[in-house]
Amino acid sequence: MKILFISRAYPPVTGGIENQNYELSRWLPKVPGVEIKTIANTRGRKFLPIFAPYALTKTLFLLPKYDVVLLGDGVISILAWFIKLFSKKPVISVIHGLDINWNSASLGVWYEKILVALYQKLWVGIFLPKIDKFIAVGNETVRVAIEKGIPAEKVVFIPNGVDTEKFIRNHTREELEKTLGENLDGKKIILTSGRLAKRKGVAWFAENVIPKLPENVIYAVAGDGPDKENILSAISKANVPNRIKMLGYVTDEAKNILMNTCDLFIQPNIKVEGDMEGFGISVIEATSCKLPAVASRLEGLQDAIKDGQNGFLIEPYDADAYAKKISELLADDAFRKDFGEKARQFSIENYQWEKISKRYCDEIRNVIEKK
């Protein structure tokens, strides 16, 4: 089975889709009988207007040699429309949530609203229907896709995966002290890592939950993004500046230290109209490092975290419930350590890329046979 994979979001640019697309391109060809050719945009969103026609030209040239085209997300579904003008080869797309749900609700500038209206009209209305099959990374994405008019039989859910050996290391608490820049005797460290978008709920958590936690708890936030100023404002309102560490963008080495030495991973997402969490890769990366996760019972996080098995789900905006669960876990080191082992095993059994890539290949093969 020969797969032509097109990704408009790919490392070295960092992000959830970039990481997922990279792992797909790495693990799919490890499945016996599968060959893959990747055409990737490695220069970020600004290069997309140049990448799209380049990718289309190269795809049309290579298409006769391949059985199927796999798109890394729905944003490049315009390519499917052009491909279908020249070929009957099946086109499959991974969808992550925002690529079908993007709307003007969270935007305030008039020209952005026009762009979003065009996206919904052209991409969701015309380009996406040309695709033969959608692989959704979360059940909430499946629901939204069907709500947008995509037939249910064209959408299948396959969760994101994790390389369970990629992040786990034998780092020490002393290394964590150097990373955070302070003595941690008697301290408990909770961590959030990833792009700082409003839906991640970091600002809400800093303002509403941190003041309710014991004073020996430090909240480390690794990452950067558009909600940074809002988070800093929330920290100021909560008047807990010494208990929250805004680390900004961190290296892979620093991220590994954090993942392997902190006490809990927190993903306190909130509901933001026009935005959504497709899955929640960060939480399964954390659990693969034996780091128990506490996350909001919201959208794709419910696919990544199974309550009581690899983490704990809390109702969004319930500050008291968050504070209670985090305090309970931090107070019982033995339970937390045992649960971390259990969480890692759950990730190996359910989200290891070796298994997820085989599910992708089975679905792709089914589409080829039907065509």
C-alpha cells in the first residue's frame, strides 16, 4: 500500500498538529507492507500560500505511483478538490477540530470575520465534501463534523498516539530545581505544558484554583502563545506571583525534565466558542512519563483521559473540585506514584503509536478497497 502524505503543519514548527503529522509520517511506514512519501511544509503558516500550489503540482505528478492521498488536516482540503478533477484516487483527511469548526465567534476584526465566512462557505461547504474519508482525532470532532453536514459513514475516530519511549527519562529533582531556578524542599510542582491558547484555561486556573491550593504548591507553565498577557493579568489578580512560574518556550530537554520530575500534570481547559480541543496530546505525553493528569471533562480531553485509569476528569470551571482533587493527590505520594505507573501502562496499551498507526493503515486500506 503506497500512501502519499501531505502535511501543511510539520516540524521544526511546534504544535499539536505538527507533532501528530510528524509521528504519522514516521510510524505509518513501519507497518508491514506500507510505503509512504511525505510532502511537508516545514516553514509555518506564512509559507502556506506558496506550499499549497507546490504540493498540488508535486501530488499530481506523483499520483499515478500511489494508491491514496492522506492529508494531515482539513485546512488543505482544497487540494482534494483539485485532485478529484484529474483522478479518482481516494483522498483521506485527518481532522483535528478547528479545521472544520473555525468560526468568527472568537474574532473581533471585521476582515477576520470575512475570512472565516469564506472558509466555512468554501472549505466546509465545497472542498471537504470531496474527501472520501475523515479520520477524526476525537469524538467531539466526529460530532462537529456530522453537525457540519459530513455523512456519519465518512467519519471514523482514531485517537492520537504517543511514542511511549520518547519522553520518559531518569531525570532528578535537582535538575528540576535548576530548571525552575529555586530550592524545592517541601514543595509540590504541578505542570501545564503546551501552546497558551485561551481554551487551555491557564488564566482561569491561575486566578481561581491556585489561591485555593496549599502554599507549598508551585504551578509551572511551559509554553507560549496568544493568551500569555491574559494569563499574566490573571496572576496579578490572584496575587500569587511567587507560586506561578511562567517558563515560556522550553527546549525538549527542559520539557523532559519537567515531565519526569513534576508531581502532577494539569490541563484545565475551558469552553471557548469557535475553538475546541481536538484530543489533548500533552496529557498522554505526560502519562507516558508516569505523571498523573488532572484535566477538564471537555471535548477531546475525554478521549485522552479515562477517569480513574490514566488521570482524573473535573468539570470545567469547578475551582473547588480542581483544588480538592489536586490537594488529595499531592498529599498521598505513594498513591500518586502507583497511579503514575498505572497511567503509563494505560498509555502503552491504548495510545502507543505502533498500535495507532496500524489502525490508520486498516482504515486507509478499507477505503482503497471500496474505491
